[in-house]
Amino acid sequence: MTSDTTNASQASPDLTPSATTTDVPAFGWSGYAERVNGRFAMVGFVAILIVEAISHDTFLHWAGFLR
């Protein structure tokens, strides 16, 4: 096997590039953690909007926080 040809099955999974980021997952305040938290926050916000659109009521009233 020559050096310019590589076999995909022999590639290490640690060396494969990510499709979205080059950041390495780390504990604590990292760019990767902030990006993941932001994405989950956006999903939660859209879920609240969907609940409000379906129920025709505010989320706080629907969830029982307001009477």
C-alpha cells in the first residue's frame, strides 16, 4: 500500500473530521458546550411555540403556572 492511498476501514475514528465543528468535546466552559446548550435552548423554545400554537393559550397557563 502506498502512502497516498488510504483505506477508510483503517482510519482511526479520532482522526476523522466532524461535519460541523473542529472543537473537541470538553467538560466546563468550552465553545463546544456552549454550542450544544444553545441548540438545545432553540429546540426548547420552538417546542414552547408549538404548544402555544396548538393549544391557543400561553405556555405558563397551559403548564398550570397561571390560573
